[in-house]
Amino acid sequence: MGRSYFGTDGIRGRANAGVLTAATAMKVGQAAGRHFLRGQHRHRVVIGKDTRLSGYMMETALVAGFTSVGMDVIMTGPLPTPAIALLTREMRADIGVMISASHNLFADNGIKLFGPDGFKLSDDDEEAIERALDEGQELAQGDQIGRARRIDDARGRYIHAIKQTLHDEVRLDGLKVVVDCAHGAAYNVAPSAIWELGAQVIAMGVSPNGLNINDGVGSTDLAAIKARVVEEKADIGIALDGDADRLIVIDEKGETIDGDQIMALIGTRLAANGALRGGGVVATVMSNLGLERFLANSGLDLIRTKVGDRHVLEAMRKGGYNVGGEQSGHMILLDHATTGDGCIAALQVLAALVQSGKRASELLHLFDPVPQLLKNVTYSGGDPLGDTQVKSAIAEAEAALSGKGRLVIRKSGTEPKIRVMAEGDDKTQVEQVVDDICAAVKTAAE
């Protein structure tokens, strides 16, 4: 069925405009609440948010929606997305809600839903809620209206939980760590957890004002943390995004360590300890060919999925894998969490740094990425990828890269754009095939 509300990761858009209004949020609360009113127990929902100004509005509207159909509400205040997934399970809630637009700037917001198991909702559940959004919901009788309360210990619960992912003897004494929280949901918990483990913490992006989330800081804007790591002579930098489900690392030289290198580190360390399940790592079609070759040389597989942590998680659960993620920094470690968790991944990296005795630049540069180039071509309508000349350009590129690289062509799921990515050992050839395909797509789109 076509969807008017849910996209690839919940409901997202410009706050207070389009579909993402207080009125929509209240309807989501009513529809999702009704959908999960199963059994005779007192029903409960956990609601968290990041630090966007619009979060107050969305939270209040969701509370009204859930309580109006008879669900009790627990509000946590600003917490990372994975913390809400965790608390949904721990508090035996029927549903969890995270109000966030992840790495987007403050003007956007979103609603992510988790089932009682802490995993994101299935397509079937989302479609049922989608259908119900435009229907009137049966409201609770007066004495059955839900109650709402805030809990004060949610941050402490999450900090304790992520520290428990490390062995008791692991300490971070002697490490100097710059932690960039993007003025987002982890502004308190991430620096606190790392400090409690013994590290010297230099925190940045920890002064949210409702408008500055992801603005010049965080995992999608690395200039500030790179400069700070070098300036402070820190051992490592940890960059999270607005809802802390992504992690990008900066080594002591100020160089970027992306999700591919982090997956390589965590995957091979677990394999060496006999703890890697599935015999490999799950990533998307965008992960670098260098990662695939590195894992193969280590006797491990790389399983590729469509872009999106939802697809990665689906493949992990289906195939029994416990490590997966995206080049962009989503790290899913199913031994510890049900969704991407930048804080947990960061602790695994920091523990490895201490235990190895190596510098970050040595520990985390496990392979040389092959040259990779991604370009986007905007189109106004039609199907440029069905054009004869475009098909011919793609076929020629695939032949040129055969055995020496990869080609990924896909439509954006959120914008009218064709994304053209190629990678291979010959940088000049990669640039040429991408330019040739983009030129053909542009001509077809005219």
C-alpha cells in the first residue's frame, strides 16, 4: 500500500508543517495506542525525545493521544534513541516512542516507534497504524483515561546499561577523549558514561538550546571535533549524531574513522574471541570494497543489504549475525542493543584502544578504502533509469569495472534523485564511469 505518513524510519518531516504537526502526533498516539491495547493488563508507553524545540509540542500531543485511548505514559526527557528501545523492554511497556529527526537540523522532527521487544515496528504494524491514522479511534471512558508521569532515573538506567556491555575489569584510565554530542540527546549520558569508566573527557556539543542540534557539530559535521582532538592532543574523538544512534571516530591525528573501519575492528575482535555470530558482518551496498576484501582475508563474509539500518537489522536477525551497520556510522551490536547505538559502539572502540595499547590511528585504520565516488542527479519525473541510453551507460560501466570494482545505482527513497556510486582500484576510471552515467541520466531527465 502507498504510505502518507511512515517512511523508511518512522514519520519524519518539517516540524509543525505538512504531516508532522501536533494534530498528527496526537492521532499517532491514538492509533498506535489502540493497536497495542492487547490483553487485560494496564497498558504503558515510554516516550523519549532529543533536544529540538518542537519536541515539547510533539511530546505533549503524543501524551494526549495515548492517554485518550487508555494508555499510561512514561516520559524520559532527552535520551538517545537506543535508550528508549532499551527502556521499552525493561519497563515492560507495550510500545516505545522516540521523537527525533536523527542527524537533521532542528527544523525537522520525527516519530519512531518500537514494539514491546524493543525492535522497530514491522511493516505490518506500521501499515495497520497508517490505516488507522485517518479513522476515528474509540476513546477511553472517563475512569480509564491514561495517566502520565516523568521518571527521573532514565539517564542513570541507560548509563548503567551501556557500561554493562564491557567486562568489569575494563577501565579507560589514561585516555583523553573528546566527546561531541551534537547538542543532541546524548549530551549528558555519553560524557558521563565515559568519565565514569575513568577517561579524561573533553565534552563539546553539550549545550542544547532547542535550535542548535547537529549545527556545526556531531557525526555529520566533523570539522570542529577534528580541530579539537588535535588542539587538545587527545587520544581519540567520539562524534555522535542528534539521537546518538550513529558514531564516527576521529583518531589522534584528526583523521576520520567511518563506520566501515569500526565494523572491521569490532567484527574481527569478536571473531578472534569466538564471539562473532554468523561468520561475518552485515552492511549495506554503500560500504567500501576495501571492507569486503579485508573481511575476506580474515575468513569472514560481508553481507550487503539495501541502504538503511532497518534493512541491516532485518538481515542480521534473519541470518543470526550480531554485528552490522552502515558506513555513515550506524552500529548495530545485537548482543547489547536492538537498534543502532553510537554510545555502545564508542565504548567498544575505547575498550579496544586501551586493551591494544595502540594509538587510534594504528588500531582503527585496518584497511585502505578503495577510491569511491558518489554523485546525485536530480530529476523532475518519469523513469530515467529505464532510458535506453542510461541502461547502455550502466552496462558499459559494469563491464569496465568487472573484477576491479563495483557500481551501485539507486533512486533516493526521500528525494527525486538518482544516486550513482562507483568504486574501484583505479580512481580515474571510477570518476569516468560515474560522470558518464550521470551525464546519461541528466540527458534522459531533460
